[in-house]
Amino acid sequence: MGDDRDQTPTRINPKFLRFVQVALIVITAFLLVSHVLKWSIIQVDSVTLTLVGLLLVIPLIDLVRKIKVGDFEAEIGKAEVSKARAKATLELPPPTEAEKDPFEKEVRELLQSDPRLAMAKIRIELEEALKRLYSAAVGSDRDLLPRGSLGRLVDALVEKQVLGGSIASSVRDVLALANRAVHGERIEPNAAEELAMLGVRIVRDLQHTYSDYLLKPVDKNVIAPQEVNQYESAKYRVTTIVPYVENPLRNVYVFDHETLESFLADYEEYAEFIVGVEQV
């Protein structure tokens, strides 16, 4: 969790506010008396009253936390974010206590320096996750993605039963709130962190759904136990290439089942990738 002291809004000194209030009362009273007594040396007109109004507003402008006109609010409040989180909790898996991944770490760092950039990061990652998921699930090129807003992309994923209605609704909520923050609406520091972490959880969930689609088998067949034993006792020829060197290499290994499992478990650590596996 970040240090809340770094995100606490600067507050105006109460003594200074009291002084401004007293000064404005004195000035206004003086102008009222001069207007009633019709002192010719002092003219009280609309310009004078406007300036007095500005004197009142300028010191207090930093205290204006929310502007509401009809259904429009110029601040994203914690209540809105909490409502979105409560809705998402019904569908998302609970957050884990595992070490933060690079994406969450980056978002938390952005929250400390610029919450608006953190909201932009969440929106970008959500868009990328939705597009990858659509391409994997539907099997289409990105050029054939639904045109228009991300909302249409979410609708298309729901229609194709890739996303459930609850998680889709949470995606829309986070996208809408993040868009408002990116386009200038103020968001409380605590609400910004809560919204960002909700966005991180939704991005992870979309990534897991994407992985499930990539790992979905294209064919399934029931086999006999004897055949299982044959596969377990067989040896396998594994062909890999090492592309990121001056002279690219092709390596060929022969593994038994146990060694093959060990090789695949450490696969991410190698600077090579598998291009073929066949039973010897």
C-alpha cells in the first residue's frame, strides 16, 4: 500500500480562512454603508460587487470538492468506486497475498506520482486484454474486431459467451470511471487506489480467460490404460531453436517422460523455444 501522506490533498489553514472571512465581512459592510449613505467618493456598482465575489471565491476554490449539475458530477467519489468493486466481487476470484506482479507494481508507482496516468494505464491494459481475448476466442484477426467503443467489444464477448454478464458489467464500470478520471475529473486518492486495484484484478481475470482459450484442446479421445503406460515409458525427440544469437541454433534432445516434464517446467528460463516434439 502506498503512503497516504503523499496523496493527501493540501488543506487551507483554518486561521487563514477565518481571517479572509472577517476581512470580506468588513469590506462588504463598508461598501454597504457607503452605498446607503450615498458617498460620492465611493461608487458601488456591479463591477465592485463582482470583485467582492471573486475575493470570496478565490481563497475557497480549493475547498470545492464536487460540482453536480443534474446527473453530472465533476468528481469520482469513493461511493461510486466501492459500488463497482462490490459488483465485481461476486464474479472475480478473491485477491491473493502473493508477491505483486510487475503490472500491479507499475500501477501503484503511477498512483503515487500521477493517479491520472494510473487510470490511463488501467484503461490501456483492459483494452489490450479484451482485444487479445476476442481474437483468441473468435479466431479472427484484430482487423476484424468490432468497430466503435470498447463497450461494443464487451457486448460481442458476452454475445459469444466468452464473458459472463457480471464480469462484463464490472469491465464497463471500471472503463467508464477510468475514462472520466483520464479526461480530467478529480478522484479521491483512496478511491483512485481502490479503482486501480479493481482494474488490476479484472485485467488478471481476463488474462486467465485468455490463457484458458489458448490451452483449450482441439480434439479429445478416450484411451486405454495400456496406451497411457506406453506414453509414460516412451522417449521423445524434442527440437528447439535458439534465435536470439549471432548464429541461430537448432537443438535436438531425446528425453524420457520424467526428463521431458523437468525440461518443460523450466522452459521459461531457456533462450530457446520448442518447434517439435515426437515420440521416438
